[in-house]
Amino acid sequence: MPPPLKGKPKPVVTWTKDGQPLDTKRVNIRNSERDSILFIRTTERDDSGVYEMCVKVDDFEDKALLTLQIVGEENKFRISRI
């Protein structure tokens, strides 16, 4: 279970894929007071890549990276954390 995303001021959460903004036609993000969830309803091989979540509060910033690899048929994938 990820740690809650709480703080004052409220943390700002952003996601990128391979260093670029996400394609919001393919990927949805849900940010709440507790977490940030990346949704890809139907995966395709082009969804493979390195995803980065950045949490920023004032001048403090922390990042988490994960590698998503779509293999074989659609909707089958492998995730590894960097």
C-alpha cells in the first residue's frame, strides 16, 4: 500500500512517460488525497516505457519510476520498479 499523499500545501502530482507528458487519450490519472493511480484500460505495445510519478510540495520533490513492458497479447504486461 503506497503512503498517503498528504501535506500542507497539498502535494502536486504529475506523471510522464519516457520523459514526455502522457497521452490523455490513452491514459487516465486519478489523484486523491490518498494516492495517485495511472489507468490504461486497454494496453498496447506502444504503452511500454518508463513512467515517472513526481510529487512536489513547495521546493521539495520526490520521484518514483516504473518500467511497463507490454508483452504478447493486448492487456498482458510486466511491471518492474527502477
